[in-house]
Amino acid sequence: MRKVRAETGNDLSRKIETDGPALPCIVASGEGWYIFVQIQPGAGKDELCGLHGERLKIRLSAPAVDNRANSSLLEFMADRLHIRKNGIFLVGGEKSRKKKLFVPAGEEPLWNEVNNLQTGG
């Protein structure tokens, strides 16, 4: 597993060092981590499916209406990363299947479930 280091913002002076993420869909920055995902709304169940290109593929049972899939995505990922539900943000792709999530450096995500994924479709 490769080491990823991200420096926190001015409000936090320490550096965060973690054993994850080892996937191209997760990019460490000075402020935290960006997670690039491809979602499939209206699926039979919520699940991590693997990689779709350089994005994490996620199936969601919630439909893509009235922001339900976006809300479901944030809750699902917060649960998988073992962080607070308000510790992950949708920062791009609100109306698209390709989305960009952000986890601030103040959070301490556990990348185990994400790192264990294999490339798939």
C-alpha cells in the first residue's frame, strides 16, 4: 500500500499521513482528499463495484430524482469510510453520473473497503 501525505490547511498545523488510498480515483491535496466516482442510480442495492476507468463505480438504489441519489451517495460513502455524514461533500457533478467528492483533511477516513476493490465494470 502506498503512503499518501496531505498537509492540512492553516487552521490545523499537523500533517496527515495514512496507509491509503492506493487507487487513481482518490487524490490527496493540501486540504484533504478528492474522490472521483461514477454512479449508477436506481440499482437493486447500494454497493461499491470496483473501478470504471479511473473512477470508483458505485451502484445506488436511490433514483436520480429530487437529489436523492446525491444524498444517498454521501451517506453511503461516509459509512464506508467511517467518517461523519457531514464530513464528505459533493463538489462536482451534481446532475451527472460522474461526480467529485471531497473529504476534508480534518476527517480520518478508513480506506480499507475502497483499497480492497479490484478493477471491474
